[in-house]
Amino acid sequence: MKSEKEIMLEGGMYDPNDPILVVDRIMARNLSLQYNSLAENEVDAKKNILRKLIPNAGINLGIQAPFFCDYGYNIICGDHVFFNFNCIILDVTYVKIGSRTMCGPNVQIYTATHPVNHKERSSGREYSKPITIGEDVWLGGSVVICPGVTIGDRAVIGAGSVVTKDIPNDVFAAGNPCRVIKKI
């Protein structure tokens, strides 16, 4: 029989109140709290916390506090990834972020989702869809990325956009819902 964590990572309907998942979220929130409370000049302490919070990150991960995530261990970053102030990642399943990707302030990345049917939703169970963000991507401030979206390499997403569908490589896209504006 699969654990709730295994079901969660596979995108199936799982119980977010499973004791193991609750402990994992508490650990991530405590690490985030510690990270967010450190001064800018406490570089080594910040790096140590980030290694624990996001163990699947490449070199030179840059995060401006405050930063929040559900688990941390489901975030997979390439090298030289940067998050500006106040970013949130609901990493109920995998969030893959390519090297040299930059996220403006208030970027929100959501893999968690809930059933549309109210009876299913009232069960308290939820599910997830993975998100993939390519290399050399720039997400403008306050971009929201919805569950299951893939953003191609070298794409630029305009500030305030809500990305509900896949975005191809080498485009500028913006809006709510986000749509391709032009090739770059």
C-alpha cells in the first residue's frame, strides 16, 4: 500500500493531514522562518538553512527573504536560480526550475490543487500537478503559475500574469490568462 506522501508525489488524491506530511510541512515552515529572520550579512547561516530547506538546488541559489514553501524537498533547481522578495512555492509535488531562471518579487508557484466537485472537495483530500520552468526564464513580479504548467526555455513572463497553460520556448507572454504576445 502506498503512503500518502507517495500518492501526493504521483499526483493522486491524498490526505494533507497525514502525520508524516504535517511533520514535513512544519519542518519546512520552521526552516523558512529561520531563513526569513536572518540578516542579509549572515550569509553562511542562510546557505546552511537553504541546503536543508531545498536540498535539490544547484549552485548559487539566491533567495531574498521572505520566502515560503510547503516542503522544499520537491523543489529542484538548476544553477544560479534567483527568487526576489516574497516568493511562495506550494511544492506538493515536483517544481523543476532550470538554471539561470529569475523570479521577480511576489512570484507564486502552485502545484497544489483541489477537486472542482464540491463533494470531493469536502473530503479534505487534494491532489497536485508538477510544474516545470525551463532555463534562462524570467518571471516578472507577481506572476502566478498554476498547477501542471510547463514554461519553455528562455521565455519571459510579464508582471502580473496568471499562467494557466504551457508556454513555449523563446516567447514573451503576459496577461490573465497568460498568452503568447511575441517570439523573442
